[in-house]
Amino acid sequence: MALPSHVKYIVIGAGIHGLSTAWHLAEALEAKGKGGGEDILVIDKTSIAAGASGIACGVVRNNYYQPAMRELMAHSVEVWESDPKAFSYHPVGYMQISPESMREDVGSIYEQQRKIGYISEFIEGAADSQKYMEGIFHDWQAKGITSVLHEKKGGYANNTKSMYGLAGKAEAKGVRILTGVAVTGFQTGHNSNAITAVETDKGVIECDQIVVGVGPWVKQIWDMLELPRSVDILGRDGQMHRDIGMWTYWALQEGTLGVDPDLQKTNSGDFPPVIHVDTDAPLYSDVDGSLITDKMWGIYYKPDLNFGGIQGGAMPHKVERDADEVRVDPYGPDSPEFIVDDHFAHFWCSALAFCQKRFEGQIVKWKNEPSGGLGCFTPDSFPVFDRFRENVYIIADSNHGYKMIGVGKLVAQELVNGESELLKPFRFSRYEKGELHPTSHSPFPWS
């Protein structure tokens, strides 16, 4: 397909956000009689699902302490449920299993889920939590657990298949997708701050509107657009914290235990919900019994035929370098930024054994293959969805991305119909205004 000289809408990134936006934008334009998919071009420097959307764990959940995130995720779950086959979506549910220090936070999540009609069950107390988990897994043995939030919706999806499902929906509406086209810069009008054209390594494309949905590569596009490299944040202490760096990177810790996925079936012989465990109980090595950590820790895991085993992850760790020094190419095994901690396999496999007896002694089946990668985080670790440079809409997901399939639908609605109430809490202006999202006691930075 030849590079067009002009298109009304350019969407940068052929991952979850770019493809979802393109599909829904085509539908929104068509419904309004303002055009359709033929007015939309998706470009990607590599290929469909080549980045974060193609390698992420694929978990879909509503387990957020922040009201705005819960409502946004409830909307996204509805999009996942709209075509499970096309999105290779497995609606098995999700479980947040927590210690006493998190019980109040998780209870609040449950109450808010109940108010918005998101179906879940909340179990409290160590004995009742243990009994509930043993009713699902006969070998459940995690210590330090005093609550279980069981979301009956959510689950996980096959990453690559879901992206090609989205691409198929977009192309069916007339959207053009060009891969192997890298953005190298932008052109600006003489008397305007708006972008008039996108420069690529294959040529220049004039455009009316741009949508950026590039996951961990957002800083590179942000810098090309000459947007602020730091922000002033009005903190909860009432003080203005100045010159806070806009971007930081965290190394995501994920991997696969190469056992038969059937090993993780429930007592009733079904595939289970996605399991997420946080605890402050000490974690000891399943290899030699040595203490791994006595601090709060957490893991998540699920059986997955796509990954060929039990797949999941743990808390990420911050990349202790200036964001300008990080070369973001996190999805190739030879990349210097491909960071999966040397101790992760030991930690994660021991944590699996901590949770369920069936995983004891299984570390020998660890699959040493590319997973994880880098996440590009905003100052408060929550997304920014906003317009910049007059006609550029940026989806900066702060590593919440894959599960948020519905964000593209909301962005499309904003471009065609006006402001979305669900996206308003994620404007860039929230930093200076001090309109920050609450944070929980979870060990994960995005919770």
C-alpha cells in the first residue's frame, strides 16, 4: 500500500489503543455522516502487536482503588465482552487476594464496584478467606491473607489474536493500516501551533488530526511534539512540587512456568480466574528455604495456552536512570533495555509454591524467554488522555494499556461528538490543579 500524501486522521501505533481508536473512529464518523474508515490511516514502525500489546500478560480486570479507573475499566470490560471470539477473550474472572493492611482498601473497591453494578464477591477474615480459596483450589496454602475480592467479570485475552481481531474490525470499516513506517518528526503551520503533517522514514503525510497510541514509546513522540519535559504538581500536602520529570520507566517482571496449563484447573475441573496475591508474609525460597523477602510483595498468574504454561508476573522495579538515557526497545531479547531481573524466576516460582502446593519443585520448568519489557509511566503512574498542539490527541496509558480496550472508543467519541466524562479525570491539567487520583496500600505502582 502506497503512502498517501494526505489523510484526515493519522493514528500512530498499531497496538491496543491505536487499533481500537481507528475502529471506533470509523464507526463514529460513519454514524455522524462525516466520513468513515477511508479517512483514517494507522501507521506503525514495526507491525501489528509488535510492542507492549503483543507481549503483555493480557489480564483484564477492574481491581482499582481509584473511582475513575474503576468506571473506565467497567466500560472497557463491556467492549471485551462485545465480541469474545474476535478478541480471543477468556472471561474467567479475577481475584484480588490480600493481607490485613489492604483489607480496607479492597473493601472500598468492592463497595464501589457494587454501586456501579460490577459483579463481585468480597470475603473477609483469614479463616473465611482460606475456606473460600480451598473451595476453588484444594491445595491453597498462602499465608497472611485476610480478604478475597472475586470479580466475576474480567479475565484475560490472547494478545496477538486480540490485536489482529481489532485490526480486522478496523479494516472492515475501510481503515488503512501501514506497518514498517516510523515517525521521525512533525510539521507545524506558519500561524498555528497545530500539526500539519507527520514526517516518516517513508515520506511526509499531511493530516488534519493525529492520535498517538504508542505505549512505552510515548516519550519519543512527546519530545518530537516539543511538549513539557517536566510538570508542576499541586500535592495533597497543599504544596506545589515543581519541575517533576514527566516520564519514568519501570522494568516489568513477567514470565512463564512451562507446565501443562491444565495443572492449574480448579477443583471442579474448570480453568480458574486470574489470581493476584499481595501479602506481607515472609517469602522463602522453594529451592533452598532461604528468605527471599520479608517486605510486602505481590504476584499474579493464570494458565495460558498462548504462552504454553502458567504465565504471570510480579512487582516491577524502577529503572534508575534519567528517562532521556533509556533506549526504549524493550521487546527484543538482544535489547539492553530488555530487563527481566536475574532473581525473578526464583522469586516468582517460589511465590507460586507459597500460594499453591502443586507448584512446589516446579522451578526447573521455568521458560527462559522474552517477556516483560519496559513501561513508560507518568508522574502519578496513571494515564493521561488529552489534546495537545490543537490537533494531537495523546493516549499515554502509563502501563495500564492492554486491558483498556475501551479507551479507543471514548477517544473516538471525543473526536467526533465532544468530551467524554469517563476521560475527564485523566487530563494533563490535573497535575497543576492538584486533582490527583487516590493511591492504595498495594505494592504495585499502578494501584
